[in-house]
Amino acid sequence: MRRLRRSARALVILSVLGAVALVAWGSLRGRPQDLPWTPLDLSQPIGAFTGRKLTALGDDFGACRGVLDRAGVRYTALPPRNGGGRCGYRDAVRFAEGGARRISYAPAGLGVACPVAAALAKWEWDVVQPAADRYLKSRVATIEHFGSYSCRRMYGRDAGNWSEHSTADAVDIAGFRLADGRRVTVVRDWTGGDGEPARSEAAFLRAVRDGACDLFATVLSPDYNAAHRDHFHLDQASRGAMGWRACR
């Protein structure tokens, strides 16, 4: 009798879970980006699983290039690089002029792993430019960076975990040049200051940092530690389908 009650209770729980799943499915049919099993489409708004789908592109260079192609992102695939040991890459690309993207990078010629490139494109469209329009009343023309590929361990130590930079799966963003000639940098403008312009610049930087957290596996800013006082570290570290994500 006790076993029968347990079985009945289990059936009830399964029925409830099934009903919840059906309701969730019905409510999400209009937002495929919120479902884990739908293909990634950079033309769709950022959804609950967009970041994880971007990170997963690291397992399939062909699929990643297809995502960029369908989104109208122009790029050049870089030759594989073997840096020895943990270093090197086989899925790096360099943005090309034209196409759906409008923001340039300085220094020019930035090469990053394909999942980072896909996330940067989405960041431009859905986060950076809208935040610039809102807080700065101007468009971003150029993103300044400290580079991507670097064969080194975390924080340049002699031992310990390898940095995502060692496979070009990370990029360090230092600042933004606006179409009206202004320049907003992490090191100078993160804390803001007196006056509306300074507060707007700080709000913009926080908005683009927060928005990056929906697209990258790891986002580190001056709020994390002093080593990041002058840049945002954005990476696509592979930690599994349900691995932890960092946003500081």
C-alpha cells in the first residue's frame, strides 16, 4: 500500500512537471532564443540561452562561421597557430570591413576565436550602440582594445591555469571612441565624477559591462580587482553546457 502511494505521488509530480513544461513551451514559442535547443541566430534579441550558445560555438568552427555568415558579418579566417603546449588556436577570425558591423577596432587587425567574434558582433548591435545612444547621445565609432591572443598563464604567472588569451578565446576592451570625437575609457571614466557628462560616461561603461555578461562566459571589470582597473576582460571559457559563468 505504501509503495502504491509513492507511485501515485510520483505520477502526480510528473504530471505537474509536465504541465509546467507545456505552459513554459507555450509561452516561449515566440522567443526561440530563450530555449536551449534552438539554433543560435544573431538577428534575434538576446535570450536566456544566447550566451551559452555563443560559448558552445567553440566546439564547431564550421557552425560558428555559419552563424557569422548568416548574420552578415564579414571576416577572414586566420591560419591555425600552434604556440606550443596549451597555446595556439584553430578557429580564429579577423573582422573585415563592410557587412552588418559598423564599429572598427584599434589597434586594427584584431584576431579572436570565432565565438568571441560572434559575441562581439552581438554586443555591438544589442548592447554597445544602444547604450551609447542612451547615455552619450552619440554612436561608437571605434572600440579600443589591449589584444586577444597571448601565450601566457593567468595574470602572467609562471604556474597555474592558462589564460583564455592563450587560445584567443578572450579579448581585453580598454575604451570607446565616439562619432562626435569623444573618448570614453575604463581607466579614466569608470568611477564617474561630478557633472552630468562624467556620470553618463560611467553609466555607459556599466551598461556595456552588464550587457556583455549575457554574451560572454566571463566578464571581469574594475569591480573585480585592481588588475582590471583599465579594461574589461571578455572571454568564452568552455565550462560545459551548464558550467558556471562569471560577471564581475
